[in-house]
Amino acid sequence: MKVGDLVRYRYPETDDDKAIRVSFAIVVGPTSQSDVFEVLELSGFYKGTRCNAVVENWEVVSESR
């Protein structure tokens, strides 16, 4: 993962209506740990928030150039 990559959470949540909610985010920066990046959530419950994301929980959908 690198800054600018579009990523998707590997473990989508299911809401009360059994609809699967997939979270997408953009990697906005590194952290002091090599396996953690800062992401901006684009969808899902935390839409619009920045948080730290462990690499193993996210997969790259589209790489930045």
C-alpha cells in the first residue's frame, strides 16, 4: 500500500437488513509503523473520517501512479 491507493476493507459488515456494507478508503499517509497506514474512509460507517489501518485488513483496489 502507498499514498493515493484506493483500498477496500477485507471484512465487510452486515447491517440489520442483511445488506453487506463494504468500506472503501484512500491511503493518505504513512505512520511510524511499517504495517499501518493512515486512510480517509470514503464509505461505510466511518465515512469522512481519517484513521489508522493495518495493512492485513485492507486490500488494494486501484494503485496510484
